[in-house]
Amino acid sequence: MPRSRPVMRPRMGKDSPMNLVVLAGGVGGGRFLLGVRAVAQAANTQVTAIVNTGDDVWLHGLRICPDLDSVLYTLGGGADPARGWGLRDETWTVLEELAAYQAEPSWFGLGDRDLAAHLVRTGLLARGLGLSDVTEFLCRRWRPGVRLLPASDDGIETHVVVAVEGRAGETRRLHFQEWWIRHGARLPALRFDYVGAEEAAPAPGVPEAIAAADVVLIAPSNPVVSIGPILAVPGIREALRRCPAPIIGISPIISGAPVRGMADRCLAALGVPCSAAGVGELLGARRNGGLLDGWLVDSADDPTTVRDVPVLARPLWMTDEAATQAIVVDALALAHG
Amino acid sequence: MPRSRPVMRPRMGKDSPMNLVVLAGGVGGGRFLLGVRAVAQAANTQVTAIVNTGDDVWLHGLRICPDLDSVLYTLGGGADPARGWGLRDETWTVLEELAAYQAEPSWFGLGDRDLAAHLVRTGLLARGLGLSDVTEFLCRRWRPGVRLLPASDDGIETHVVVAVEGRAGETRRLHFQEWWIRHGARLPALRFDYVGAEEAAPAPGVPEAIAAADVVLIAPSNPVVSIGPILAVPGIREALRRCPAPIIGISPIISGAPVRGMADRCLAALGVPCSAAGVGELLGARRNGGLLDGWLVDSADDPTTVRDVPVLARPLWMTDEAATQAIVVDALALAHG
């Protein structure tokens, strides 16, 4: 699909930087942003990543923001590629000691190096800083090369409602992290609640970034628990609805299976088919009150159609940074198609 | 000074356990308690240590209780004897990472293994438990062999008021830990404030332990910043005033110098001579509204007298546990002298 036009059209004249906004979750969002950053660096483009905070959790008195940290570590070159989460050269002394105290919860993998970020964050929050200020502080070390904003400075927590085994009709709720890590997403989810989202304000800079965007991309992150909590913030939904820039989504589902993670189990709770078409319909056409001006699916999902949304099929496996760059270029092409 | 009577006289008949209460600070308090525990184990005696909380501090969002931890680690066999504080086999990964973030404060030695105790404590406090409950939880691991109680569950913080250099008459205040560790107690102290102490209640069990004591010992801890904050809690002062048991102090000053630490710099702020007699007079005779029914000083301080207080001079260097046991036996002898 060769195109003769430039991939991005500057709004304010040839020399003005362009603005690219990406809604993203954690590890997958971080990998996608590696490609976005590379494309942007070559094209005088400023990138703002708006990162999910629904995974955030208090553990052992610390505020832990798994998605922000994953993006930070990945873009900062600190992520462990083998383990797939957390930091390289990690050690586990504190976790062993916590086990010696039989301290609960014990199911969260708290590495020594990783812990430092949580300590910095919790200390700064205790001094009255907002999560976006804290994130800026952490960025001074990791220099991610993109502007990282939490979706909100207000606490949002994704809770999962599950059935109580053996007691028909009874349900209980647990934090997403507990469902995801402790239970490996195996307890069938009845519902996801983005607790606090409806009352949350977008973090400072988020509505402005969306309003000033030339293109908005939705990373191929879990649509239910990574993108969902971002969209659940009314001020973000509203900013996206109003923004003049095209909004392009990249499917996190290829050939009926999640690119990574367990999105299938999350989609099942919503009754959404685990397919590129299913997620596309979930996000919906902007003209029908949904989000999308374009939907990028994998070549394997070629016949996929989403009502009132232009669909482009291209290779979507983020096998390396070059492949990811190609995906970003395709998404930008679709934005101006 | 041989005595034919038993060292401790049971109150309720021969087989009832005796109750020994010790007011103590951190590292020195812990070492003293090693001797107390050994004597008690041989004598059907229950020991309650009431530990200073004025050193407690929030750092990086964590509640750190240096004196309680020092006592816990020392009695639990985890303390590092070479370094003189903290845990054996300690590693410093988290501290190195905090430095990479240029996170402040950077002057507090936060070991990885030590950190686990702070995480457990902060997590439990966040769930609404009191510091005494938390301490009991930490004791399940370290099994100190004595009952450990914080002086208070209410936050008490010792602040140091110092002159602002180059600005005559101006003062500023800093947390005791910052003065002690960051500045090595070198900034001349004008005053120590036990912030929160006047409004603090004794921790649950503290007044009861004092009321039920057969003997109360004041460990050879820093009288200003270890014993001072305990006595600054009105309910503890009152309980000591009323208790029927003799109160015996052990001098933390030998031959005009502190056994350990920098008590001299603390005493100077109060205008108290750095001597066994000076500290004895500071604590004062119980019959004159002070605390002491007896004052144990080192043999080198033999001619020391304290107004209206019986003084016994015996070797006071805690060179090993046997020497410390002998000190405890001498203190108990003085109690019933």
C-alpha cells in the first residue's frame, strides 16, 4: 500500500513539530511506544503517551503503578526482555525477607531495583505531589524520549467481579492485579469495574495534549483493562470526542488470539468476541459515538470489517523495533488515508 | 558487694513469675536487653521492654522505627555486630537505585533486608493496625524472647532545634535522625522537642506493665533522645510515678564519656554535665519528683553521688553478654538493697 503523501500533515506549517498522542497500557504499550519514538524522532514529532493507571495498587504501603513503570523501563532501556516484565539485573532480597515475615500479599513480584521506583513514588506522593509530577521525576532518570502522562492523578483501580465458587449467585470483587497475577486470570470474570474513574479528572496536560494532537493512536494494549480504564475517565472520553485529529486503533488481537497477555479472558466477560473485528466493534466508529477513525488489523485478519470504520490490514507482530516502526507508519498512513 | 538475699523478691509467692520492665533505646538498649533476657530466663521472670519511638521517621513513604528495629534485630540474632546497626548479610541494591533517581533523603542507610521490616510495618499501619500490633507481628519472626512494646502508638518525633549559621538569633528544626545521621550530631543543639509526646497515649499494655512490675530498669541508653521521649508521654510518667516497684537506672556515661553514641552532645543542649552524676541528677530522686530509687554507675565513677538516690558502683562496660548479665544482677540487687 504505497502512498505518495507525507505520512503526517503538519497543522501549523512545515516546520512546526507534529503532535502524536498514544493511549497505552504496560508492557505491550511500552513495546509499541519504542516504534512510535523511532518514527517520531525521524519526523520532528512530539509524542505524548497517556498511560493506564487502572492497574495501580497499594502493596505494603507502597503505591505501585505497573503500567507506567513498564513503559518507563521499556523506553528507558531498563526492562528485562527475557522475563517480559520488570527490570534487568534484578535481585529479590526484599521479597525473600518479606516471605520470612510471612507478609501478605506474597504474590506480587517485587524486585529490589523495581522497589526503588515505588519508594520514590510513594515518598513524593506523601509530600503532596501528584502522580504526573512523580512520573516526571522518574523520567529524569529513565529519559523515555516521549512525554509520559498518567491517565489521571486520581486513584483509579480496576476491580474484577467474580463468582464465589459453590455459592450460586454470590459474587466477590478483587483488585485486577490479584486476579491477573495471583489467579492467572483463571477465575471467570463477570465484570470489570474501573473504581474511581467516573469521578477522576484527567491528569494535568492530558486534555490539552489530546486537543493539540495531529493523530491519536490507540496502542495494541488490552482493550478492557489497559485502554478501558483510560477511556473511563469522563474528561478523557470528552477530549477524544472533541479532538480534530484522527483516532487510529491498532488491534491487540491477531488471528483470534491476544498478541500478549490474557485479553481473551477479559473480552469474554464483556461478551466481546476475541477477534480483531470484535475489539474494533467494541471501540466503535467515531461517527456512531465510538472512538475510531481507522482500525489497523493484522494481514491474517484481512477480511475484517468494522461498521463505519476504515480498516487497513498489515503485519502487526511487534517482533522487533523495525517491525513496530512499520506498524506505526501504517497507522499514520491510515490516519491520513 | 555480696548479698545473701535473692536478687528479686516475688510478690505473689514463690512460683509466680516476676515482672521486669525495661525502658530502652536502640542499639545500646538492645545489648542491655540481651543481658536482661539471660538473667530473666534463669529466674522465671517476664520481661517487658518499653522502647523509644522518638527516632521514628517517615522516609520514602515508609514508617521507620530505628530503635524498635535495633532491639528486635539484636534480640532476634539478626543484628550486624561489626557495623553496629542494621542487619547481618545486608545488601544495598535499593539504596543504589534510589541514588540513581537522586531521591532525597539520601543520608539514611536503608538496607534491602532492613527495608522488608519497614514495608511490613507501613503496610500494616496502612491497614489500620497500631504500632504495637505491628511490633507484635514483627516479633513473630524475630522471637526476641521479651515482650516488646513501643512507648506509644501515637507518632512521636524528636526534633532538634539548631542555630542558623550566620544569622544570629535565627533557629531551625530538623528531625533527630537528620541531625544524628546526616550531620553526625555536629550542629550544636539548642533544644530537643519531643513533638507529639505531650498528646500521645502510652501504647496498649504499657501502663499495665509498669503497674505490675516488680522492678523497673532504665537501660544505659541516651537519656535525652532515647529515654527522654519515653518519659515525655504523660501516661508513662504518671505510671512510673505511681508504680510500687523500685526504679533503677544504669548510667550511660562512664568516666565522663558516653558508652556509645553521642549523648555528650545531647546533654550539652540541656546544660547537663556529661557524667554519671549529671545524668543521675537529671533523672532525679523519686522522692523529689524524679524517677530513681537507685542509680548504678561504673566502678570508675565510684565517688559519684546523686541527691537522695542510693548509688552503686560496679563495672558497667557491656563487653559481652556475661558482663551485661552481671550489670543486670547488680541493678536488681540495688533494687532490693
